[in-house]
Amino acid sequence: MFQNMGIYDRGVRLAAGIVLAILFFTGVLEGTVAIVLGIVGLVLIGTSAIGFCPAYLPFKFSTKSKF
């Protein structure tokens, strides 16, 4: 699988995912919102880890440098 995410995109996603995970695990978020944002946080961390975002494919979008 090729990567379509640049370093800054991955960093922002990782930071947002970590913040959401912290909010989830500390109990700041509750109920359905906690579940939805917990899943979003996991997706952000996962896509950042592998450097691939499936949502970019239909638009042929990439933030990765060509160099």
C-alpha cells in the first residue's frame, strides 16, 4: 500500500487522535459522544501510523511530497 499523507498531516492527525484518546480515557467525554469520538481518535491514530488515508483516494488527493 502506498502512502498519501505528508509528515505534517500525519503529525496533526496523531496529535488530534492522542487528545481525543486522553479525553476518552480520563472520562471527560461521556455517552454516545465518547464512543464516536473515541472511534474517530483511533482512526486518526491508525491512519497516521500507516501514512495512508482512504478518504483521499476518491479525490486523488495526497499531502505527501513528491520528492
